[in-house]
Amino acid sequence: FEGRYRAGPAKAAVRIVVFADYQCPDCRRIEGEIGALARSNPRVAFSVKHFPLSTVCNPYTTEDVHPDACWAARAAFWRLREWLIQKEGAFTEADLSAAARAQGLDPQRLMSLLESPDVATRLRADMDEGMALGIQGCGTPMIFVNGVELKGWSAPDAIARTVAAVLTANPAEA
């Protein structure tokens, strides 16, 4: 169970998957915490799935809570993820083109990819999976550690404490 893009080892003792929305303040905070854990611990892998809280692309939401979230999710190639977090998921096409160039990507090719049916299909698959797993309403972030949903993720250091507890059990790398 992981997203399309992963930070950390292919085989990890702790695999964290987050369903996120790039305009969600809690998602940005949590991604920062998890990213730091993954960078500092070679036994932790982290990946993201998308659940934009926007009626533009998400048939499971009735409110357009984050109007640019669909566009941000389409642009969330792993190399642009940090930039999207910094921009709080809101950007113009010119901003995106500049960011693409800065990352060594061809802006025209990137725009073509973002508008492709394949990207829309992958985005929809993430949303479908989020619903099947029980995401509700404005339920981002929804966090899984080794396939088990982490409830209470908003408590101080909840993710770090959970990772430490899992590592203490010394699970096999999968």
C-alpha cells in the first residue's frame, strides 16, 4: 500500500501513506513532519495519494473547499511536491511554468501531461480508493502507517510517536 511516488527506501519497515489536498493546512504540516521522518530514518518510506477537496474533479465532495486543489493534485509530480506545499496549492500557469523550468522540466510538456486523461484517471483512482477506505467530508489528511489508519494524527508528535512504536516492534521491511 503506497502512492505512486515514494520518499525513502523501496523496502521499508514503516510505510506511511497520506491522502492529502495541497491546499489543506493540516496536510502541509503533516507532510512536513512525515518528510522529515523519512529523510532522517532509512527505515521509513512516505508516499502521497490525492483527495482534493474541490468539486472541479472530486465527485465525492459537495463543497469547493479548495478551488485550486485539483490543479495542484495534477501538478504533484514528486519533484514539484515541495513547491506545491510552499505555494499552499495555489498558483498560476506562469508560476507552474517557472517552477517546472527550475526543476529541469519542460513547461509545455508538463502542461500537456497535466491535461492528459491518464493523469485524470490516476487522480480519480486515488479519490476512489480514499472513499473505499472511509475518507469522509473534509477528511484530509487521512494517514496510514503500515496499512493501518492513524487516528488522532493531530495530537502533538503523534506521527513521530507512532513511527517510534512501530520501529520498536522491529517489523520486517516490506
